[in-house]
Amino acid sequence: MTKKQDIRFIQGNVAMVEGAIAAGARFYAGYPITPSSEVAEASSIRLPQEDGLYVQMEDEIASIAAIIGASASGKKSYTATSGPGFSLMQENLGVAIMAEVPCVIINVQRSGPSTGLATKPAQGDFLQSRWGTHGDHGIIVLSPSTVQDCFDLMIDAFNYAEKYRTPVIFLADEIVGHIREKVVIREVDENEIINRAQPDCEPEEYKPFNHTENGVAPLAPFGDKYVVRLSGSTHDERGFPCSRPDNADKFIRHYTDKIEKNYKDIVKVRKYNLEDVDITLVAFGGSTRSALEAMNMARKEGKKVGVLQLVTLWPFPEDEVIDALINSKAVIVPEMNLGQMIREVKRLNDFNTVVQGVNRIDSMAITPKEILDKIAEVENESSRIFG
């Protein structure tokens, strides 16, 4: 039987909502903020149509608190914001990490800091998405570059959240959030959807933090026959506060290990023309679009240029970036910030590969021409390497 699909011409922000619903999300709490407001607007229309619930909260702190509570009650939940709101969410993001509550936080990035340029694109939250909340922890961050990504990767985001009992950050940017493109809204097969594991023991034996071999404990919903204790305090396997050093060591390591040890399952990249390459462009999000166009233009000039698109930003795709550094004479990193992702690339560069960035922070997108100019500059400055 052929699966149903609907081909539409919509914004990335709207496609995110369709992806969330396809993944099984039925609760949204948020506070409208540009350039993510269409996520809230579309959610307010679509969720009631799918027997879901939309709540507009008084601020972003309350918004993430509400989705944590809804998720703990058994509903797949999400919120959307931009830079200032994402900053406000950081403390409760830590609560979700500590309590291991699955949820999805959409951040459609804009120019900053503070209020900044509220409707203009930027990619300045790359490092904040990894290190914004305090303490040692792991995190999963996905970044779309097309409207189709906004649908497809949202399903992945919820699957990761449920599989690993963790908040997942969907790090978009204004370019991707507001652009309109053709997108296939397809019927998702049940076997494509991951739901959190449920306990099968007797209620008196249930321990909500008794991690199994894959590093994740079953999570019963509030109101069920199982007693669930969730808080932001360091706890034991039953959820009771516990300050023993050995217990703290065990759980704090766990919040990182359950993600980093599943690197191969979580990390997604896309490779373009990397089989025979001199210069690799490493990009994410909206900047990938310009990188791909620059690659095509450079190839027409006979230059061996490829693109490594990072779809998963965190955990950082170290293996794939190292391969790019080994197999390229130069790596160029275009990003709409002063150089956040390039720090990670340089950290891995033990191969004396030329690494340079193309950066814009003036509220305008990086153009293909700027990347081409950087390619020419690198070739001229490294004439010995390029012959």
C-alpha cells in the first residue's frame, strides 16, 4: 500500500511543526519571538487538529518548564524560541538533562547579543547550544539547511530525545526558518518512530534511573501505577536526593556517556564531492546553501572543492572532520558568527592543514562569492601547497 504524502510550498518554521506532529508530538508551550513565531502560530492551529494541546506561556522560562512537565506526563513535547529566549531556557534545560526528560527545543537563531537585530540571520548560538547550561553534560543538537530538513530532522530530533531520554536542540537560523521551498509531508511509518521505553517490572521495584545496557532507563509517565521522582538535584536510581561522591560521579558521567558512546548512531553529516578534493568547505545550517553554490561555481572553474555539511552539531562530528582535514589541502569554514565552529575544526587539526574562516555578523547571509574569494585567497597564500 502506497504511503500518503502531501507536497507543499511552505516555510521552514511551518515544516518543523509538521515534522513534530509526524513524530508524535502533541504538546507545545511557548512564547512567540521572532524569527520563530511561525512555529508557535502553526502549532496553535495544527495541534488541536491532531488532538494535541497548544499553550502560550507568559515567558520562555515557563515555556520550557511546561514542556518538561508535559513530557514527564507522557506527551512528546516541544517549544520554539530564538536567542534571548534560548538564554532564558538554560536553567530548565539543565533540569531536563538531570531528570532525563525527553523534549525538543527549537532555536531559530537571530542576530545578537541581547535583543540584537530581531529579524536578521545569524549562527551565534553554536557554542551556547552545547555549553549554555552549567555543569558537565552531553547534548544532541541538529541543524537543518532546507525546508525538507525541517520536516525530516524534526522526526530524528524526537527519536533521539525518546531513545536517549534527553532534551534535543533543533538549531535552525532565520534563513532556514523563513525560506519557502517545496517539501514532502509524508506519512511516517510506525517503525520509523521511537517511543521511550516503558517499565515492565512490578511497581514497587521500579527505579526511574536504573540505567540499562544501552545507558537509558525506562520512563513511566506521571499518574501511572509507577512512582516517578524527578528533580534537578543529583539523585540515586530511585530519584531520591543523594550526595555521595561515588553516586555523583556515576550520574554526571552518565549524562555525557549515554550520548558520546552512541556517537555513530547520532552523528549525521552530508558529503558532497569529497572523493577527490583539494579544498573542503565545512558548513552547517543556512550557510550550507551558500557553500554548496560556491562549490558548484568552483567546480565549473576546474577547482576541486567539496562540502562537508554537519547536520549533527553536537556531539561534534570529530571523525568526519578529521577525515576532511587529512584529505584536503585546505579547509574553509563559512559561518555567520566570529568563528565558533572553526574553533572545533582547529582543535582537531594535527595535520598542518590550512584552516580559514569566512565570517559575517552584519545580519546578512554569507554569499557564494565571499566563499569563492576566500578559496582564491587561500590558493594564492598557499601557492606552495597548491602548486
